[in-house]
Amino acid sequence: MTKFTFDGILDSDISQEEAYEITSKSTVASLLGGFNGTIFMYGQSGSGKTYTMLGPDPVVDALVKNDGGEISEEVQVMYGVIPRAIIDIFTEINRTIEAHGAEIQLKINYYEIYQEKFNDLLATNPSMGRDLKLREQKNGQVVILGADPIFVTSPGEIFELLTVGQRMRKTASTN
């Protein structure tokens, strides 16, 4: 049985930038250093997962309505973990390309776990992206059957895919 440690609780008045610095920046740095990394948000409906991961409603609205256009600096200040991680990743990718002439390919997936079901929010055929199965291979690697990663080349492309994923999410009502 795998044991997980309790990392901590963030105060309710913490800024989005501080939340990213405390919870996720080191994971993104490790990812850029060649390690696997996962940032996982868990909680009941209405507990603030979307707020922490994407940002408050103006960020989510801007991403959903964006259609590839520029997002104002006023909204960017409110970015949650995902947009900040995307910016850090592409800053490092661009630095590496400039310094070493490297060729880098980046693939993404966007998943949700909803009512015990694992869903691919970017599946080209939404019915095929529902209730995906996870399997552990002999080498210990976990694979998601039926998931297709998407190649991306810019933060804007990822923001467009976040828009698609946000439209596909399931949300439950909160009492």
C-alpha cells in the first residue's frame, strides 16, 4: 500500500501567485529537469479546485471565451496553477531552444475524475473519452487506455485546449 504525506493547508487569503509558488513551482521545475510530475487537486464540488487550478471566474471566462486572442494583464495576474505552470514551462523551453538549438516536443492531456470515472476532456470523440481505464504495466508505469495526447507548440494552443476541456467538464450542484 502506498502512503502519502499531508503537505499542508493554505490560508484562504493567499494570492494565486503564492499558491503556485508553494504548491506547484517545484513540481514544474522537477518536470523541466526530466522527472515526472503531477499536480492533483481533490475536493468536493464548490471547494475551490477550479479557482486554485485555473483562477477565479474572470480567468475561466477569459479562457473559455478567448478563441486564441490575447488575455489582459488584469486577468493574467489572477492566473491559477495551470496557466502559471504553462508560462514557466514555455519560458524554459524557449530558453533551452535559444541556448542549445534543441528540438522539443510537448504533448498534453486534460483529465477529470468525476463520480469515480476517469474522463479525457480533450477526446476528439467525447463518448470515447469517457470512463477510461488505467492499467499498470510490468515496469510500474501507469497507462491510460484510449487517451490520446495532443502535441502543442505554444501557451496559446494550450489555453485554447483548456477552453475545450472546460466546456467538457462535468460539474455537480453544491447544496
